[in-house]
Amino acid sequence: MWTRRGRRTVVVVLAIALASGTLALSTSVFARSERAAAPRPTATAAVDAADAARSVHDTKMNKAATAAAKKVSSPVVPAGLITPVTTPTTQVAVAPPPTSTPTTQAAVPAPAPPPVIPAADPAIATLVAQVEASGIDPGSNWSWSIGDTATHCAVMSGAGTGCTYGTGGQEFTIFAGSPNLALVAHELANAETQNDAVPTLMNEVATAEGGTSWSPTDAVASCLVEHFMGFQDNAAGTWQCSAALGAEVAAHIHDGS
């Protein structure tokens, strides 16, 4: 039989037991709640952790490669120990330039200046026109100028001189100084004689003058002056052509034309 004291003891023991069980249960539940409240690692955190691990691994690998490269790099040789490599060259013998004998170039004479043709003397031109107007015809192939008569004829002296010559089918008369009318007439008659006189006429006059004229041509010219101008020109020696012979010469001077 349970006494009242004994019952009280049992109740106390039960109360203590119940209290201990409740405390243990509360502690278990609290621990489980803490575990439930702790967050689980997310996928992003896992990736970051993997990248960090890879970075550390790559750094280690780079250091290892650099160390290996330093071990196998070419050794540095001091500049003083480098032996220069020279390429042998062969010098080609150059022959001396040929010696040439200097030549002396002959002096080339300077070209002669062109002849200066003096302007026509108005006084001579007037005399030429007067002679042509009388009937003496030197021809269309004749021309006159002023110059040095000694270039084509012998040296002549006097206040006025004249020279008539022919070349290349042309007749030319050069006057120098101040020729008078008789001299101008004689030179124009000379040109006409050289252009037109036939040999038979020349021979006839030459026989008549008998060497008193400078030439048969001059003798025929003096006859033309006597006939057309009416006076003796006294330009070629001492020959004096008669009026009769002068008329015959004038009549037959162009027989050969």
C-alpha cells in the first residue's frame, strides 16, 4: 500500500522526469531548427570556388613554365668573348688606265665675215639710168654694185674705176670711187658685148683697133658708146672707134641672139 508520503515522492519523480523529457525534446527541436535555418551553398558559389581553384592552378603552372624556360635559355656570353666572323675577300687587280699621247688640235680659222655690200650711190644709179636710156642694153642678167674692183679685175687707179665680169651665165659690174659717165657707159657696153657679140664682129673690130685697146671686148664696147652716147669713152687704151664702125657694131651686136 502506498502511503501518502510515498505517493508524493512518485509524483515528484514523475514531474522531474517529464520536465527532463520536455527539455530534451526542446533542445532536439532547437538543434534541428538551426540546421534547417542554415542556408545551403548555391550554384554561383560553387562556380566561384571552381574558378578560384583554377586560377591558383594556372598561376602555379605559369611559374613552373617560367622556371623551366630560364633553365634552358641560351647562356649569355660576354661581349669580349665573341669572336667576329670575317668573310675573306679577294681584291681584283685594277689595270692602270691606258696612257694616251695628247694630240694637238689644229687651230680652226675663224670664218670670214660676210662681205659688206655698200649701198648704191645715187649718183652712179643716175648715170646707169642715163646710159640705158641711150640704147646700150647690158641685158636682164646683168647687175651692178659698189665694191673692190681688184677682187675680180686687176688693180686699177683713178678717182673712179669699174670692172665687169661674167660667171654662171650672169654679168656683174663693180664700181669704186666716183666713176664718170664715160666709164659707166663703157662698163654697161662691156656687159652687152659679153652677152651678145658674135665672133665675126669681134674679129672685125679687133683688126680695126690693132692692139690699141685693152681687149677686143673693150674695143667693141667703145664702139657702142661712140654710137649711142656720141663720144669717145677713152676707157680702154688709146683706141678711138669711128662713127662708121660704131654704127656697124650697133647694127650687128645682136646677130647671135
